[in-house]
Amino acid sequence: MTELGLQPFLALSAFLFACGVVCIASKRNAIGVLMGVELVLNAANVNLVAFARYNPAFQLEGQVFTLLVIVLAAAEAAVALAIILNFYNNHATVDVDQADELKG
Amino acid sequence: MSLPVVLFALLATVTAVSALGVVLSRNVVRMAVWLLFTLIGVSLLYLLLGAEFVGAAQLIVYVGGTLVLLVFGVMLTAQGPLRELRTPAAQLVVGGILGAILVSLLIVVSYHIVLPNPPEQDKLPGVASLGLAFLGVTETNPPAALTGLPEGTRVARTPVAYLLPFEIVSVHLLVVLIGAAYLARAKRRVQS
């Protein structure tokens, strides 16, 4: 494991993060945007676990923070899905471009 | 090439390709399937890094919970034209260029990170120490001093426990799930 090093994990996490950001920015389906958020959170988790593994001062913290992020991601997905379902009930669409009622 | 390097190359390829699949596929059901493979790849990466409990929690909570929730959302909302909403090509091009810039910037930055002290031992703390930390038992013997401090100021780390964050996050999860159930309850559909 020591010959592998920290950097490949950070590079993979950067790729996941960029994929998530592009997904959030370019998807029109609200559930697709939600999947992008999940990708971003997973990228952060990969970073945390990699630092826990390669920095001895954060062995416990990295794992603890990752577990907290996983729980928060589950909560976020539940609320966001409830909001999307409400929007779908009221507007019969999940296109985020149609959600412009507050536009000035 | 040792075994961890080969395993990492394999897992990283699978994870990256399926993340790209999430971005590039238009059908939201296919996006969910690609996301499934991404999440499984990330959890196997945790196992490769030695964080067994985090890997198992990722499999159970993400793959078994969050993704099923997303698939239910897809099932309840995807019908007819909504299943494949097309993004304009110009937006995709701009997003792709910005994403490429972002990933190259992040990779350049991450290859400049120098860890001050390389790891001596080859194991992460297991389930026992994680559980004790969550239950509020302070870590009496931190394995290393704080990093990132100037030389000469070797401050010993304060023993920490995570009982309060654990309680906060569990109450938060309860409140959020009640709120989500209230928000998503069955209502008469408003005719628009």
C-alpha cells in the first residue's frame, strides 16, 4: 500500500467530483441532479478515507467523518426526493428548467 | 506491480468509467444503474484502503438505502418524455470543458500535496476503536501528533470523542425522515 501512495486516490476523487459537478450543472431531470450530488459526496468520502489511511494523525477522524457524511447523504436524498415528488405532484414534470416560478 | 496497485487500477477504472456513464447517459434509469456500479466501486476502494466498517456501511446505506430511494423516485416520476430529457448540446460542451478544467486543476493540486510524516503502521483502527469513539470514550493514545503546525510547536493532540456528533446526526436523521414522510404524503393531485 505504501508504494501506491495518496495521490492516485486524490486523482480518482477529483475525477468523481468533476463528474458530479458536471452532472449537477447539465442534467435537466431533478433526480439526475440528485445523483450528481451523491457523486460529489462520494468524492469527498474517498478523500477522507484516503487521508485517514495515509496520514497517521487522522486515522480515526477520517473514518468518523466519512460515516457522518454517509448518514447526512441518506437524509439529504430522502428530503430532496420528497421535494421532487411534491414538485411532480404540482407540476407533472421533473424538469428543473420548469421550476422558475420565483424568477423575477 | 504489487497486488494493491493492480487492484487499485482495476477499481479506479471501473469507478471512473461508471461515473462517466452517470454523466453521459440520458436515460435516468441507466444513470441509476451506472451510479450503482460507481457506489460499489467506491465501497471496494474503502475495503482496499483498510476501512472495513466504512466500506460495509457504504454498501448497506448507499447501495441498499439511498440508491433504492432514488430508484423509487425514478419509478414514481419517470413516464414517457420525462425519462429522457435532452440537454442542449452547447450546454453539454460548456459543462464538459469546465469539468475537464476542474479535474486537471484538482489533480495538479493533489500531486503537490506532501504528507509530513509517512505512515508507519499498515492498519487503520478497526470497528472497536470506531465504536468506542462514537460512544464517547476518548482516545487516550493518539497515534501521531497534529500535522501542519510550524516546527517547534509540537502540541499534543487533545483526546477527542464523537458522542455529540453521533447524537446530533442520529436526531437529525430522525427529524429529516419524519419531515420527508410528511412532505411526500399522498395528496390529491392539483390539476394544472
